[in-house]
Amino acid sequence: MVHEVSIATFAAARADGAYVIDVREPDEYESGHVPGAQLIPLGHLEATLDSLSRTVPLYVICASGNRSRSAARRLVDAGFDARSVAGGTSAWSNAGLPLVTGVRRDAA
């Protein structure tokens, strides 16, 4: 079963340094993403499993929550502690939380 977290729970975890994976496509990521999120498009997820930590929870986000649920399910099945962010980047932005544009993970 995939654990889905609210934007408030995710924001608190992210403030504490949570590891965030954005599974959208590069153009979506570049148009606006959660600061610190690592881009790993859903179609590339399996190829990157060896580079992900199995010792910390992984917070997975997309545009609205559909792809992140699928990605989190794949990660859980592979033995990771993964959580899907309910509402995705849209909910994050609608809550008035900051987005970063471009290819950088963090704001300048």
C-alpha cells in the first residue's frame, strides 16, 4: 500500500530535509518545481533505483498526484519507504508555497 501525505505534512518533512523526487517530464519540471526536488521522470525511475537511498523516506511528487502514486507504488514494491504527495505540485503552488523554475534543484 502506498502512503499518501498532505501538502502540510510534506511541507514539514521538506523543511526537515526530506528527499524529494519529481516524476514529471523535464519541461514540466523546468516550468516550476518544489525547491530541492530531484527530477526523475516516471519512465526513468527503474533505471535510477540504485542511486536512491533506502535509509530515508522518499517523497514523490508530480503535477496532481497520479504519477506520484504510481511511482511510489513501484518504489515500495522495490523495498523503498516512499510516500506520494497528494495534489502534487499544483496543490503545493495553490497553497502559496514557492516554486523554482529552470533545471536547478534549488533557488539561487
